[in-house]
Amino acid sequence: MRSPRVDFSAIRDAAASHLEALCRRWLPGGRRVGNEWVCGSLRGEPGSSCRVNLRTGRWCDFATGEKGGDAVSLAAAVFGLSQVEAARRLARMLGPDAEGRR
């Protein structure tokens, strides 16, 4: 049986309004600085080498060069998941608004 289609746009849009809360959970050693969540790395320790723009969703770990453009790619990088699996888990976490139309 084939898995349902993943609506990346719906998940990205639903996650956008929760991005700071997601960063607090996933990158707990970080802090908000202006419009960014700043931490040491994708492991979430204190520091300033990793930044997530809370308005756009773009993020970069400047120490490793890893980067992405939304909460789905951030979740994939933080938890070592594929984009599809990260999107599915994020959709389950965010609930019906993130599931979009299939």
C-alpha cells in the first residue's frame, strides 16, 4: 500500500507560526536574538554558530555548512530524518492544519 502524499506546503505553512516554539523544543540551549533563534549547533547546545530565521524559516549551521529553508528541513537535519519522514512527523505534531488536502 502506498503512503499518502505529503503536502510540504501545508506543513511548512502550519509550522511557520510555531517556529519559535519548535526551536525551543528542538534546540533547547538556544535563545532568541532579534528575529533569529541562535544556538551552538543542530544538537541545540548554547553558542552562536547555528541560526534559524524565525520569519522566513531559513536556517544555517555555519560551523558545518548545513542549511535549509523551512521547519521540515530543520527537523530532518536535527533528527537525522529524510525530508518526507520529517514532514510526516511534523504534520502529526502540528495536527489537522498541517495535513492539508491529500
